[in-house]
Amino acid sequence: MSRPTDPPVTPPAGRGPAAAPAPDAPAAPAAPAPPARPGRAGVVEAVLPSLRRSGLFVLVAAAGWVLAGQAGWTAAHRSEGYLTVAGALLAVGLFASTHGIDLRAARGNLRLVGLAITLGVLVKASLISAVMYLAFREPAYLVLGVAVAQIDPLSFAAARLQSRMSGQAKAILSAWASFDDPVTVLLTVYAAAWVLPLLPADPAASSAPPHTGVGSFGLSLAENLALAAVAALLWWGTERARRAAADRSPRSGRLLRLFQVLILVGLGAFAVWQFLMLGIALAGLVYRPPVAPVLDRLTQLAFLAASFALGLVLVGGPNLVPGVVLGLSAVAAHMLVAVVIGRRLPPSDRLDVVLGQQNGITAVLLALVLERQFVGTVAVVAPAIVTVNLLHAFGNGLREAYRREASSAAPAATPLPGQPGPRPAPARPDARPG
């Protein structure tokens, strides 16, 4: 009686025929896979979101520039409504950045956030200002380092959706970006008040915003804190009343929600009138009606309006060399500070934090505010914003491409024939579903 023949063993694709290993022979160790290199398509896919935002900024600013040139507007920054419009846009951006902070995640990274908004902002601004002054010997350039020292929270929020960075890195960068905006605004207006007496009188300059002088620092700080305290009390009172009314009648709850939104508009108008930007930013932490979708749209419109207004002031054209130096200095200063702040983080998270510098609506609006006192600020800050965002796009694009290639090239552990597969981990008695 003939024995049935075993089926032929098919060698793996791309390899020659090989003898089947004996059942008792130990499996040969697998050769290490070569390091994955990012493909061109992966880099382009990761870079495109940031490039689109930078391209939109350039196009809208260029439209304002062309319109100002054709209409002969050479002193838009000295018009009556200029500071009001800039302050209103700045208030929208600041409130949106703090309103979107995940307070639970911020409390989980409280030490890092505290270092970022104190050491981070101060050291970054000092390093950038020192480089600009040493390179160009212009006292007016001392305030430019503060204007671009922050991480734009809205740009980061858009980039976070396409990024595969860890949850911890996202939480740290999100809190850093949101909290350093009001600190940067406060530093900018008071640095301007300190630097302005060092400069010769400029007939093209205008008066400073109210309550921003060095002598009134204590009074201004008290007014900002008072505005935030009033916002907290109003939110506590109206939210308590709304919950009680909603239990009795859903319609009454909706009407009180609308009343909360009207109070928010009033708080914002008062902050713009008195230029209490720190106060409205702090109010975003405590006054929290569910208006996030509306805030997102308002902020996008504010970014376009601010970019167009920046183009209107850019009549003399961009000042490219100082602008590029300012942008490079901002990125380098952030890298140095991020290495120190994130020294206890895992290497992957530390690299994400190091590559996190980008500018957006806050830098644009601070340039508009500073243009009143330091004519020519916009001409330097505009190319600096483009430089920072291009470096962020390509650096994080390569980072994302490497990350995707590495995750797609990681082989799944498949047991050899005749060998048992991996044993499942025993269930923990205290484990919860989900």
C-alpha cells in the first residue's frame, strides 16, 4: 500500500527553495529590517496642510498689499478704527485659545505647562530679541522677539488632526500653545512701553493702546484680573440658574444659554474698549458656554481679516533679511527651550515638542498692534511668520513621514509552523471594559 505524498512546500516569495527545518531545530533569528526611509508621497502628504495655511496667509496679505498700493493708503495704522479692529481680532483669538484648553489634560501636565509659559516664553523672547539686536543694532527690534515667541494654538490644533504624535505630546503642546498666548501679549505691550523711550520720536507713529504703560503696570494687571473675576462670577451665577431652569423647562434653559452668549459679547467689547487682553484670555478659562464651533469659524475669519489688514500696512514691502533672521531665531530659540523643558519626556515626545514652533493669528495681530508705535514691524514680522511656518511644515512633514513608514514597515509577529503562538495576557481582576 503506497504512502500518500506530502504536499510540496512553497518557498516564500522572493527567496529560493530551502529545506524545511527539523521539528526540534531552533528557529533562526530573523535578520533586522533595514531602516525605513520616508517616501516622497508621505512627505508631501504630511507637509501639505501647513503649506496650505502659509499659502493662504501669503495670498490674503498680498491682496491687502495690492489694494493699499492701488488706493494709495500709506497710513492705515493711524486711522481711528485701526486699533479697535486689531484689538477685537486679538480678543477673539485669545479667548478662543484659552476656551479650547482641556483643563484636565493641563492639570495632568501642570509642571511642564508652568515651565512653558514662564521659562519658555521669557527665555525664548529674550534669546530672539538678543539675536535681533546683535545682528542689526536696532532697539526697535527688541520687541519683535516677543511678538513671535508664542506657539499659535489654532495652527497646532489644525496640525494635530493629521499628526500621529502621542497623546502626551499633543496635550503638552496644546496647553503650551494656549497658555503662552496671553503671556506673550502681556509681555509685548509692556516691552513696547519699555523700548519706546529708547527710540527717537517718529512722526509716523501713533499713541499706545490704553493702560499699557510701564507706570500703570500694577493698575492694568489689577483691571485684567478684575475682569476675569467678574467673568467667573457671571458664569457661576448664570450657569447655576440655567441648570435649575432647564430642569423645569428646556425652553427656559435655552434662553439663559443665549443670555450667557450675550454676556460674553459684552465682556469682549469691554476688553477691547479698555485693551484688557489678559483679562479676556483668563475669562476663557472660566466662562465656558458651548460655543466652540462658532469660535472656530470666528477665529478662521479673524485670521483672514488680520492677514488682509497686515497686507494693508505692508505698503513699503517686506523687509526680508531681518524677517528671515527673526524666523530662524524663533525656531532655534524654541528648540533650545523645548530640549530643557522636555528633558524627562520619552525621546519621541521630546522630538515632537522640539519641532512644535509655529506662528499664526497671534503673531499677525501683535504685529498690527506694534505697527502703531514701531513703524516697520509688519514688514519684518510678515516674512518671519512665513519662515517659521515653512520650517515647521518641512520638519514635521519629515517627522510624520518617518513615523508612518516605520509603523507600516513593522512586521506582525507570525509563529512558525509547529510552534505555539503568543499566549494571551491573563485578565486583571480590576480591569474595566473600555
